[in-house]
Amino acid sequence: MKHIVDRFISYITVDTQSDPTSETTPSTEKQWDLANKIVEELKQIGLEEVTIDEHAYIMATLPSNVDHEVPTIGFVAHFDTSPDFSGTNVNPQIVENYDGKDIVLNKEQNIILSPNYFEDLLQYKGQTLITTDGTTLLGADDKAGITEIVSAVEYLIQHPEIKHGKIRIGFTPDEEIGRGAHKFDVEKFGAEWAYTMDGSQIGELEFENFNAAGAKVTFKGKSVHPGYAKGKMVNSILIANEFMNALPKDEVPEKTAGREGFFHLHTITGGIEETTLQYIIRDHDRKAFEARKELLYNIEADLNAKYGDVVLLDIKDQYYNMREKVEPVIHIVHTAKEAMESLDIKPLIKPIRGGTDGSQLSFMGLPCPNIFAGGHNFHGKYEYVPVESMVKATEVIVKIAELTAKKAK
């Protein structure tokens, strides 16, 4: 546990926040700081073929230690943190033998991590938690995943009696801004399948995620002095309001769960002359996803017919549901499930209400289910991770490697 804690803290105290407005890869120079540190660590623990390319994508190999043919498998995680909340000067707090009560993150600012609001905390009574100090995120998303992968391959190196095939590991920048897999060289990685260690609570095993798109809607108006505006002014804000009201009011993130999709308005900017709405569109079902986009186009057409070509809609697909790529090789999910059960972990198989690098990698030819990394409350000051969950995730990686070799034999 101490080894895993020390490694995790050494990662989270390096600021790796990504930037969606940047056009470079990685999107921020500071991501290189942790990337280069990890590369040196991988070499030190004895991995082979350790590489980092011009975009900070890291790959390394743990060679097979068996004489029969075993499929090459991979484990993937990302080292950037979310732009939604500061990742500068992360100051982790360690809460040993958690008593199930409120945790004071920051006394001066009265920031409390409470089980009255975050009920999942009560699952971890008696365990060791790592929290923030209330002023930054923690970075368990996904530095917990990196910690677990590095710790697992290090354990396998130190315990050659555990038999396994060739294992590839890959660490990416910019996952938090949706670009983590964009420049991932699947052919170079050379695995038949992989697992992202990027889920939340212990037991999570996911091979189904949203189909996703982003929509930018621009409304053009005409500004005229309000005292003389009759018949002349066109207020783009009011047309934007009509657009918003034409969408189903209950199909929003705060009113949906499970496999229910939504339209999420996350940004409004503008004035009389021009207003812009930014939406994300999500649905697990591909047909329903296409229907959502069609609805937006229909609203655009109706408003343009009413006001005369004042609405411009631009929709870009972002990623798709990995289920259609994973189901043909569903045995890779069964192996992960068997690994968890053998370690007395109850698998929580459920759809992701989001996406991971794995969803994009699956469509790039690398089927890639997602496994828990252990953290909770990502992207904010209430983020925490139970150390025992990180230990269990490390054990799951080791067990998957062992089971894959056994099944091949």
C-alpha cells in the first residue's frame, strides 16, 4: 500500500491539466513533465521497448515469460487532468481508518467532504482515503490508473512465477479534452485487445458508452436603437431562446440516468447581433443518437423558415458506443469479470455515461473495455480515492495477465 501511495502522490503533485483551446499535442507543455518522469520510471523498473513520441504518447513492453503462444494484451491510461478545475499545487491529504463521518478538506474555507451528500463514502469505512485540500482536484482521473498499471507490471517483473504473455502499456495525453486516442498508434502498440484503467468505484467494468456529438448553433440578429426598432430589430438572443425551448425539457443530464440520452447546453455567449449556443448530444442507442441530431436540424430549418436564414447549426460527431466493437470479442470482458470475481470483487457491469479513450481505440481496431481505477467525484475539489481500491485494481491487472496466459494454453 505504501509503495502505491508514494507512486500515486508523485504523479498527482505534477500539474498536467490539458487545454481544449490549444491546437498542439499535448495541449499543454506541462504534460511533458510527468510524461518524461514516467518514461524514466518504466526504464528503471525493467520494462523493454520504452518509447515516447513527439506527441508524448508513451508505450512500453513487458515480455512474455511462457513458451506457448499468448495473445498480446494492453493496458492504457491517461496522464492529463481535467481543465474543469485547477490541478496546480495539489496537496493530498491521507485519511487513515476512515470513520464514516465528515472529512474537513479545508478548514479556512469550510469545505467539507460529507457522506450526507456523497453517500459512496460509506462504502469505504475503515479504509485509507486520499483526498484533496479543497483547493484543487486530486488527479485520480487518471493518475490512479497509471499508478495501478505501473505497479502491476513491476509486480510481475518481481514475481516471475506468475506466468503471462506479452503485455503492452500505453499512456496518453489530452484524454480529458477528447483527444487522447487521436494520435495513438494502434499498429505500433501491437496488442490484440486492451483495457483502459479509467473507471470510478471498485468493481466497475464497462464496455458500453455514449455515442457523442458536439453542436454549435449560431444565431444572427440586427441591432437597432430600441426606440426605433419596430419592424427592424432582430434579437438573436430571443431566437436562441426559441431554439432552446423547442428541445425536450426533460432530456437533460440532470433528469436522465442509465441508458437515457440527453441534450446538454453548456455554454451561451452573445448579444442582439449574434448569439452562440454550445451543446453536447449523447445517447447509447445509435438510432436514437441520429434522431437527436435530426431534431436539431429540423429546429434549425423551422427557425430559418420563420426568420429568414438566421440560424447556422454545425454538428460534429465525437465518438461512438464501443459495444458494437467489443461484443464480437466479448471474451475479453469475461476475462476481466473472472479476474475480479477471483479476487472477491463484485463486478459492476454498466454503461458509461460518458466516453473514454477506449471507445475511440475500439473503433481504431483495438477493442478496449474500461476497468475501475478507484476514484470518486472526478474533476473537482471533492475528488478522493480509497487506497484499497487502487491495490485491488493493481491485482486485477495481474490476474487478467495470468488468466489470459492460462486460457491460451
